[in-house]
Amino acid sequence: MAQRKILVLPAMLLAGALGAQQSRSGVAPSGGGNTSPGSGAAAVQTAQGVLQQQSRSTTGTSGQDNFKGSVVEGKATDGVLDLSLANAIQRGLKTNLGLILETSSVKESGGKRLQELQALLPTARGEMTYNVQQVNLAAFGLSFPGVSPIVGPFQVFDFRGYLSQSVINVQSLENYIAAKHNFAASKLNAEDARDMVTLTVGNAYLLCIADASRVESVQAQVDSSKVSLDQATAAHDAGTSPKLDVLRAQVDYQNQQQQLISAKNDLAKDKLALARTIGLPLEQEFRLTDTAPFAPLENLNADAAFQQALKNRKDLAAAEETLKGADAQKTAAWAQQLPAVTVSGDYGDIGPTPGHSHGTYTASGNVKAPLLQIAKTHGDEEVADASYQTARAQLSDKVQQVNQDIRTAILDIQSAAKLIEATHTNVLTANEALSEAQERFKSGVSDNLAVSQAQAQSAQANDQYISALYQHNLAKLELARALGVAQTNYKDYVGGK
């Protein structure tokens, strides 16, 4: 019974999941149908690839790695840092590269909005000039008897201010409206990126929890294999067991040691990935302080969840703003054939010296309209309409993608919950079978072939249980992301202090 506890308890600490994100990347959930002992390690590798799929869906292919990177803050310390899930997410929200780039994009869009606004605002400038001239009148065909054709030198001081204002310019107005919508879309995308950071960091943290639990589970299997080896060696020394039992137990023990080396290596690599995601120096040692045990999520209604997502998802609101901006660009392309009205004027002092100057001014109005640029106007309209159609199609697809993500996450949550129940029972049964086989071998009733088989079944059962917990927790986190509440409500889905 003591051996059974060693194998069960590590698995109870596990968290994380895989299924929800796999649905987005086109990978089938690995926990239910995979029965190989190494299926958990494969699930870890697949989940690492999921991070890339998550970032691609938000930033496009060129920025697919942005949410896996960060700007490092501070220097590594000698001690071991305690890192909770909440602390990891807060660090990510400050240092994650994807969010930093989205924030920079907001500034860029804000700058473009101001540039377009200037075309609608008054433009004023001041100017001071000083000229010294000498003119040859004969060069202009002017000559007067008895008058020298050379005039000057003379000087002119001119202090003047200029003002211009667009009165009617529909194209500039629509360009500004488009820039205003694009700026709003950038801000909403930056808010949505905070959910992506929460999902990415949470995924990386859960991967590390899963790895740590797998290390504990494999270590327990190593200890169990060592017990079996010691029993086989003692029985062989006593002359009650053949050498084959010792060799079989030794192979099992060494295989488990190899699995332990691999599990520890996976944990170390995933901790590096987590550190890079949240801006920790890679040489900084840290320990995970949170676990996420099984906690069922009840009363899941896909239709109600979809309606909630339509209100909460910032990327959907951003896509709507982008569509409005594209519509304004269409109007701007058409409006370039309309007349544009501007007024301008200047006022200043001009004279040979500042003390001998006099005020002068000019006021003018200007109406400008294109007479023949049919090809350009039509071409700009076609380009703008293509952008509008693209934005409309992308918005429609994004709505359906959100609906699919919600329904997929709910299916994965429900499926993983059933898998947890089944695999937990399987863990208890397999551990009991192992304990019974070890007792029978110790009593000399049978050889250790049954022990070897029971150890393999116990390892497989623990691995499947770990994978089921893995799927369940990440599916809940993905549901929070699909609802647009990952940053604000992640504790309601995966816990964390």
C-alpha cells in the first residue's frame, strides 16, 4: 500500500491540458486514445508547439514567435525564486514581447491618426527674410535715357506669418475617420494581446507543473523498480529464484532510470521556455509554488458562452473597427474626385529696414478639383473595395472561429473530465496489481515476470492520468481565452494563488 501511494500522489499534483489548443492547431487530443507509456512526453512536446499556433492566430505568421519571447528584466540572483502562476502572468504582462509589440503598434496607429487629422486643422507658420539685391534693368529689356540700368544695391526686411485652412475636403475627412477606426482597432488588439499573454504564460506554467509531476511519478517508478530488483537479487542469492529474474528486474530498473533522466530534461527545458516568456533571466533558478488539481467545471452552455464572447472578445471588436476603417477608405477613394476648398492668408511687415517697414497682407481662397484622372480614381476605389471585402470576410470568419473555439473547449473539458475519472480508477487498479505481484514474487509464489508487466501497466496508467489532467486544465484555460476573460478570470478556471 505504501508503494501504491508513492505512485498515486505525484499524479494528483498535475495540471495543464492539451486538447483545446490541439483543436485549433488541427492536432487530435492525445490523452484518450494514446496508450503508450511515453504518451505524456509526446503530449508535452505537442503542447509546446501549440504555443506557436496560439501566437500565429493573433499576430500572423511573421509574428508567430512574439508571445514566446520577452524583454528580460533584472539580473539573476543566487537564491531560488518562488514563482506562482499569478506572479508569472503579471511578469508576462509587463515583459512579454508580443504585448510590447502590440503596444508599439498602438503608438504607431495613434501617430498616423494625428497625421491625418492635421490635414483638417489650420496650419500656421512664421517666416523672416532679409534680401539684398542689385538689379540690371537692361537684362529685362528696360532702358531709359539718362538713367543707369543698374538699380541698387538695396535691402528688404520681411517679417510675415502664414495661415491656411481646409474648408471642404471630403477625402481628408474620410482618411482621418479611417485612421481613427484603425487606431481604435490597435488599442483593442493590444487589450486582446493581454489575454494571449495570459494563455501563453499559463500554458507554459502548466507544462512545467506537468513535467514536475511526471518527474515525481517516474521517480516513484524508479523506487518501485529498485524494490523489485532488490527482491529478485535476494531471492537469487537465497537460491529460490533464477538469474533471469534478476536480469529482468535490472532491465526494468535501468529503463526507469532512463525515463527519469528524460523527464528531468523535459522539465528543465520547459522551465527555460517559461522564463523566456515572462522575462526572467534564463540562468535564474526558480520553483513552481502553484499546483492545479482536478476541479470540475459544471453548467457549460455553448450558446450562452458564445453570446458572452461576442460581448467580451476584444479581437472581435477590433475586427469591427477595422471594417469601419476600410469602409471609410472606400469613401475616401471615391471622394478624391470632389472639389476641395481651402483658404489661406499672410500678414507681415516689409521695408528696407525694420524701422522703416509697413504692414501688408494677402488673403485668398482656392477651389481645386481633378478634371481627368479616371484611371487613378477607379484604381484607388478597387484597392479600397478589396480591402473592405477582406476585412468583412475576416470578421465573419473570426466570429465563427470564436464559436468553434468555445464549443471545442467545452467538448475537451467534458471529455477530459471523463478521462480523469477513468484513468484515476485505472491508476488505483494498476498500483494494486503491482503491489500484489511484488508480494507474490516475494513469497516465492511466482517469478517476477508479473512484476515487470505490472510495473509497465502502472507507469502507463500514471502517464495517462497525468495527460488527462493536462488536457482538462488547459481546456479550461482555453475556454477562458475563447470567452475573452483569460486575463481577468483565469483563477476561476485553473486556480492559482
